[in-house]
Amino acid sequence: MSHPASASTAPAHAALADLAARIDAALPQTQCTRCGYPDCASYAQAIAQSEAAINQCPPGGAEGVARLAAITGHAVVPLSADHGVEGPRTVAFIDEAWCIGCTLCIKACPTDAIVGSNKKMHTVIEPYCTGCELCIPVCPVDCIHLDNASGGATGWAAWSDALALQAKQRYQQHRQRVPLEDVEDDGFDAQADSTTTASSRPAATAVAAEGIEARKAAIAAAMERARQLREKGSR
């Protein structure tokens, strides 16, 4: 038996997927989330489905809007001020003297451009940093700053197709790795739940809560040490 409805929707789905792919390829791949979506691919999908405007990407700037207009057939419009402003390409740097090794910036980086380990100094691999700024708000000691890496050039003039491709590849590798870690954690939790009796679950919950509180206390202590060092250095 034929299914004409399904057959008719297949080309439409294929066309939508192709449009989303072409839009995604025209985005700078900074994965900064300023567009209001979790990554460039999600924003591209939203544009293809007419759920988002083409002017929500500050890293792409005015040229980025023009690129998306050419692909979608929409009119060129000014960059949305609600989503940010066009600016130069930036690179994050960590003040290693104040880094407490909390690893929060490492987890926030979408391109794995930050290396380090728990309670050890972190550093940014400059060629891999997209200037997404996602590491800045999570740093508890404000030891991360941005430097201008492109002078007066902004938007796509400060970026390049080669950098966009590299950023996209690194982000895809990051996303392939992170779910594996999540699955491993979930599997461990599921195994623990299946082997934990009803009477011992409150104790397990209490232990988990103690672990969270211990981590918070460790970060708070590290922040206090950093504050004291800053005050000592300013005298």
C-alpha cells in the first residue's frame, strides 16, 4: 500500500535539512549562544523553519546577515541589538596567578580550548579559542579576560572560513565526547540505584549532598585564598 502523504513530505524534509545545512555553513561557528540557541546548528535549523530571524548572530556581524539573506531570500536587516553588537575577534586569556583550578571554564568551553586539571592551573590554547565568552561568567575568581585579536576588523572581516571550519570540527568533537561522559555517569548512577536498597537510599542521598557541599566549600576556600593574595599584593 502506498503512502502518498509520507512520500510528499520526504522531499520537503530533505529540502529543509539542506537549507539548514547551508545556513549552518554560513555561520561563524563560535557557538557563543548569543543568538538565543545552544549552538550554530540549532540557530540554523530555527532560521530554516522560519522560527528565528537572520540577524541574531553578533560574531557574523553585518556580513553574516547578508550571507544569510542571500541563502534564505530574506531582506537584509540590521543586526539585532537585543542579541549583541558586531565587534573584533577576541581571545580569552587566564590570569594564571589567580586561577584556582576549579575546571568550570574547561566544562564551559565549546571547543575544548582550555586545558588543565582539578586544582591545577588552567590555560587557553589561543588558536582554538573562538572568543565565545562562555568561560567568563562561570569563573568564580574573575581571572579570565578577553584580548582583541583582530585590531579594527570586525565580524567576518575578523574571522575566516578556515577558522569557522576548525571551530565547527572542534565543537563536533567536543559534543561527541561530552555525551559519552554523560552516559557513563548516568550508567553509574543507574547501577548504584539498582543495587541500593530502599533503606540505604537516604544515606546515599546524604553522601551525594555532602559531596556537593564539600565542592562548594573547596571553591569558597580557594576564592578566599585568592582574595587574600590579591589584597596582599595590592599593599
